[in-house]
Amino acid sequence: MSNISDTINLLNPWWKEEKVSEELAKHYKRSFLNKIREFKKYKQIIILAGLRRVGKTTLIYQTIKELLNETEPKRIFYFSFDKEVEDLIEIFENYKELTGLDYKKEKIFVFFDEITKFEKWANELKLIYDSCPNIKFYISSSSSIKLEEEAIKNLAGRYFLINISPLKFKEFLELKNKEKIIENPMLYSREIKKEFFLYLWRSFPEIINWDNKLVIKDYLRTTIIDKIIKSDLPEKFKNINKELLYKLLELFYKEPGFYLDYDNLSKSLRISKNTLYKHIFYLEFCYLIRIIKNFRPSTLSTSRKMQRVYPYWWNLAYCYGENNDKILESFVLSIIDGKYYWRDLEKEIDFLKIEGKSILPIEVKNKETIEERDLNTLKLFMERYKTKKALLLYLGDKKIREFDGRKIEFLPFWKWLLEEK
């Protein structure tokens, strides 16, 4: 038996045991599982994308566990591309030899974990998908831009994409058996504030109950940042300058919201702009940073200048310091998956949440008391662009401030999180 057959046997223990262990298919089920269930009835490939350690593989095993109630174990095939392979047909032929099932004819469910580590994945998957309509594919990846670009280019109409995020605040509380807080947030206001600040550090499933912040920082750095920069990116791209990637992360994470000036930055780092462009792209590729643009509602355009860089997920910034003002900004941006901010001369709005023609300006304040001058720019923006509502997220209590037929909603972060869909 070949090495790849040995690997396949090891990765599919349910073929013999007819079950998935609790350690793999953990008890707590995230809302993303409902989306996977919903898409199961369609032929399209289900793609799970997201940063390392957010729980993609757990969702795969939970789906496998549910499928074991519906079909025979050997019809469920899992493979992780941590092992190098020549082509997908080689994997399927080994599967056929081990199970006696003809993948070209039989109804089977195939789970390919971290598929983008296999360079030819999109083209080969398309060929098999088109020629074997009996196969239901589930695939996962920890890359970002490249996966979506290749899926759009090669798999148009053939997939559903589900972006897996770290834990939502409600999920964090449920995992800690704090349902009473969710049901009665006003009654437990003091406790919910405490849990919110714990959550800011601990939104990855494995670390929700960890106490030591130094250990958490080490976890975030070694299992996510170091793994991506030292392993994932060099496997995917040539001529990676790891030292440069770490320098860029230090700049961007120490000061979330960093104003990106390619000319000045390339000069200060003594590298070409082309090299800088490439390495910033690499950081975007693997969910380490996100770039937002300055929005001009009056012309429906964005400025190419004055882009800002934030951690893709806010808690990674803790590896480089505890700039709480900026980390709270980054936190809100991550939650709303924001794309824009607004700046005009010295006036600035942290973020704009845009849905259709609706624009919601959002300000983030790391304090409990808001003074009148804190509202000046929001008022200016609302008057200039005729928006009726704005949101101010802060550490105080919920209230509404109205002026000239417009309103600014003041919300504490934790209440906003529990209300956020």
C-alpha cells in the first residue's frame, strides 16, 4: 500500500469505527453549521474560508458526523493537503482502491481540507466536478484573495463561499455557559462588561478560558502569525522576504489604522515599491491585514490615496502591544467587515457601513463619557450627506441623541454585539 493510502486510511477513521470522535467533532455547534446544512442539498461546492484556528476543520468533522447518520461511512472521504500530492485523480484512485467504491459513479461526499496548498486545485477540481455530478464537495482554505480569485475564475456558478470568522461575542458567552447574560444583559451589566474585555483577547475557540495574556500572545504569534509567514506563504509564493513581512506587521499592528503611503514606506524600509506591493498583498492573502479606503459619498468614488491598514482580526494586534483605542477601532472594523472610512482635511469618521444607497457613519470611542466636541464631525457628515442616523460605540450606556431630525445612537460595545446580526 502506498504512503498516500496509509495517510487516507489514517484520516478516515469512521470507515472502521463508524463514528467521529468528540475531540474532532466538538459538541458546540456554531451558526456556520446551519449554512453548511442549507447548502448541502445543492450540487455546488461548499467552500469554507478563513484565518487559521477559527474552526474550519471542526465544522468539517461536525458535518461528517451528521452525514454518518444518513449514509454509509465509506461514502464520506476526507483528505488534508498538508501532505504533498501530484494530482487529485491520484487521491481518488487511492480512495477507490481502499473502499471499493467507484468515485465516478457512486454518490460520495468529499472533504478537502486546506486545498489551496495544492497548486492546481481549481482547474482539477473543476474537471472532476463537471465529470462526476455524483460527488458533493466540501473544501476549506486559510488563504484569502487567491482562493476567491481562483474560485471566481475557474468555478463560476459551481460554489458557495462561507467565510468563517473567529467567535462572535454571543458564541463566546455560550461556550462559557453564560447564557443567562445573553438573556438578561441589563441584569448582568457588570458581568457582561467584564466578559467583553475577556472576549477581546479570546475570540479563537481554543483559548476562551485561558487566563495568562502572555500565553495568549504566544499562541496568537506561533500558531497563527508565525505559521502563516514561515510556512504557508513560502509554500505558495517564491521570493518571500519573511523579515520584511514581520516589519510590516509590526508597523500595522502597533498602530492599527496605519495610513498607507507607499512612496514614504518604501523609502523608509529601503525597498522598491514593487516589493512593498507584493508583500502587502501576501499579508492580505492570508487574512493578516485588511485595507480600507477613503470614501467620497458625493461622487460615489474612493480615493486611491490615504488607504488605512488594520489587522484582519483585531486580537492579532495584541502580539505587538495593547493600544486599546486603536484595537477597539480594529475590533469594530472586523465585526462589520468594513471597507471604508471618511476623511476630509482634518475631519474624519472612523468607518462607514454601506448597504445599497444607505450610509451609516460609525464612530468608536474608548471612553464612558462623550462630550459635545466628540460629536462635531458626525454632525458635519450627517448634515453634508443628508444621513438620518449615526452610530457611536463606546463604554457607556445606551441612549439616543437627536438634532435637526437626525439621531445619533449611543451603544455600549457589548450591547451592540448582542444585537448585531
